[in-house]
Amino acid sequence: MDPLRGEKYLSLATFRKTGKVVATPVWFVEKGDKYYVFTLADSGKMKRLRNSSKARVAACNGRGDVHGEWIDATAKILSDPEAIKEAHRAIRRKYHILMWTADVLSTLAGRIRKRAWIEIEI
């Protein structure tokens, strides 16, 4: 059974070089046996993932308060344009008007091209 099924947010924990854990609540979509999230390309989590693919995930609310068990995971930065398009379509289906609004605001701010996509496997 998928421990994140029906959840709106997941807490994505990545690791600094020192080993310190940094967790962030993110929107996500499940596709097959993997999860996909997006963030700004220059975000801290992207810097941490460039150093290590080690991650953990747990169900949480929008403030990051975890209400599920932590699960060890591997996270990688997506570079395949087709996989990115598919992840974006899937997350738009899940979040509907919220994602549409985020896309419009990101486009206006010039940030949509600065997004990065992450694939998570548990």
C-alpha cells in the first residue's frame, strides 16, 4: 500500500554535507512507483541533492508538520524533458487550479523556466 496515497503534501528531507537533515513540505504526484516534485533550480534542496541522492519522505501538512512515518528514499534531479513534461501534466491534474495559478504566477515572475523537477523512489 502507498503510504502517501491521498495526501496533499509530503515532507522531503534532504541531507547537508554535515549530515544535518533539512525537511521541506512540497506538492507531489505519484506516478507508478515513483513520486515527482518541483522546486526552484537554485533552492537549497537542489544543492543538497547534487551532493547526495539520499532522502526521506513522510506525509505532512502544508506547514511541514509530519503525520506519517518517515520512509528512506532516493531522489534524483530530472533532466529528461519528456519526463519533466509528464510530471508537470500529472501534478497539474492533481492540483488543478492551484497548480495553474502557480504556473501563471511563476511565468509572470520569470521563474517557471528556473524550475527543477525531482524524482523520488522509495
